[in-house]
Amino acid sequence: MTPETVSPHGGSLAVRTARRDEAALLGDVLADAFTQDPVFAWLIPPQLRDRDGRLRTFFTSMSRGYLRRGNPCYLASDASAAALWAAPGGWAMPLSQIILEAVPSALAFRRNLLRALRTQLQIERLHAGQSPPHWYLGYLGVRSDRQGQGLGTQMLQEVLAGLDDDGVPAYLESSNERNLPLYERSGFRVVGDIQALGRGPTICRMWREPQRRP
């Protein structure tokens, strides 16, 4: 799917590629979507008064990093959903990008910054051993007031249909058990799980082989 393409799905949703200047919009959508996520509740506790702002800071930072590296990011036409993808070989954040986003990360996680960094390294070590080359779904989220309407599946299909045509697998991690059926319906299967730092939430690792399309 090229940056100029807008794809309708059954008339209920159009999805487009996000522009380089839309990191804040992507971040706002994902921050709202991940409010109930177990890992982010562990890293940025719900009782914090400025939690919404800290989540937006983090997800805007991540979106900016994806866009800066040329990774495909998608938005629903009404900004109800967003997804950050990385093509094969493009998922690992280089040191230069980590440095650029160091301040937003510190502002988002505050005293839990080290916990967040160690969790990310734990996840990345397992991902690094995953083969063959694959597309990586870094984040997919639907705004809290639009969840349960099938938008997540429609966002997934923006990339998965092309991967099926090209015969390329996909990989993701999910820390929210409620989302597993969504991914399983789209062809993903759980290939393992990890407990964050041995004491935090469980994170499922999911793999998808390309599917034969009718």
C-alpha cells in the first residue's frame, strides 16, 4: 500500500498512511487505546494525575521514531485507530534514535524509566532471534470508545493482505489477553510468552505465516 492509497473496508472505515508530521495524532490515538494495557499500567500506574499526558508523550515519541525511520504507520480516516509497522530488518531502534527520544522517555516513565528500558531490552532480545525475515507490528490501537467494532481487524488487513500476496510472515507481542482473539482471527498464533522482568505482566509473542487467499 503506497502513501497515497486510501482503502475502504466494507464502507465502514478508510485507512491511510500517516504523514511525517502526524506523530502527535498517532500518539494521541495510541495513548487512548492503551489506557487499560497491563504493561503500561505497570510502568505508568493509573492513579497518577498526569498519566494521560505521559502516555501521549511516550506514544508520540514512538510514532515519531517510526516515521523518522520510514516505517509505515497507518491511521483510520476518522483517527479512531492507528498502527505502527516495521518492514523486515527495520524494527530495531538504532542508538541515534534512542538518544533523540531519551527526554520524552524520561518524561513518560519518570522513576520507572529503568524498568521500562529493561523490559524493552528483554522483549527485543527474544525478537532478535525470531526468523525468517518478517514484518513487525509494533503497536496497534483503537480508541477506547470505538473498541469492539471490528476496527482492529480492519487496520490489520491493511498490511496482512499484502503480506499474504508477497508470502511474508508477521510478528507481534501482546500484553493484553483480551486482544489475543483479534490476532488469532487474523492468523496469528502464540509461539511463547514472557513475564516482564520476571515479576511484571505476561507478554505473548505471536507469529503469523502468510495465508492463502481465496
